[in-house]
Amino acid sequence: MTSNSIIKELQQPLIASYIENPEAAWITDMAIIEGKNLDDPLHTSVAINEELKVDFPIGVHRAVGGHHDFPNSGDLLCAALASCFDTALRMIANRLQVTLIKTKVIATANVDVRGTLMVDKEVPVGFQSMGLEIEISVFNSVSTELAEKLIKATERSCIVLQTLLRGTPVNVNANIIKTDKELY
């Protein structure tokens, strides 16, 4: 057990601020792809986070004709779920003063690619199921009830998990530019 919670120290001023000014709690995360090497339909890169601009290479899964030589969008979706769950777990454990010895979070996404390849119109385009496997190691002094509370609180607080469970609407806004010249 730790004696202090750094997460509680960091979050308390934020919570107080959000109670006083709820609009301040609204944030926008983003990823941007500005198409480069458009002659290569199997590779791109995505800039994760507008501020940090972490460039991440992306490939296409072999099940739809790619080489699967880089992570694909499904891998990134699983990474988003696993990383959100793990960070929420660590933060809540810190707040509850539960020392984690080891964590393992595996996110999976299952898809029948016949839908996206238009092989069978009855097969939906999209992941048909996803899963999360969580394994944590804690000291024997941590009660089973507290460990279960930690997992339940993490499920409740994991933004990506809750987004997937609810099925958040996505607004698509396309702007088509016609030109006789190359733009870049």
C-alpha cells in the first residue's frame, strides 16, 4: 500500500474546477492523416494528438489484401481500448491505494471481412465482437472485495470501453476539392 495518492493530488483541483465550470471538462482528442505517398494504397501514417503529433505508421491487414507489416486500424482500436483500460486501472488503483504488482490487459476485436470486401451483403461491415482480458496481481493483504471494486471502477471509468459499449454517433463531413493541378 502506498501512503499517498498522486492521482488524487492531481485530480482534486481538476474536479473542483469542473464542478465550478462544467464547460472546462470538455476536451477533444484527435488523430490526423494527411495523405502522403498516395500511390501506395497499403501504407499511411497517422499523427496521433494534434499537440504532440506522434507519427505512427499504418498498414493494411493481410485479410483484406495488405501486407500487415505495420499495425492496422483494428490493431489501433484494440490498442486504444487496452491502453485506456490499463491507464484507468493504474490511476484508480493509486486513488484506492492498491499497489499493483503486475497488470496484463489484452483487447481483441473480431471481424468477418467478407462484409468490407463486399463478398456477402448479409455480413455487416464492422467488428462483430470485442473482448477484454484483464489480469492483475496484488498483495495478499488486498481483499477480494477491494480488487473487484478496482476492476468495476475501471470498467465504469474507461472512456474507450464505455464509448464502444454505448455506440457513440460519428458525424462524417466530407469536403471534395476538384482541381486540374497537383495540390502538393
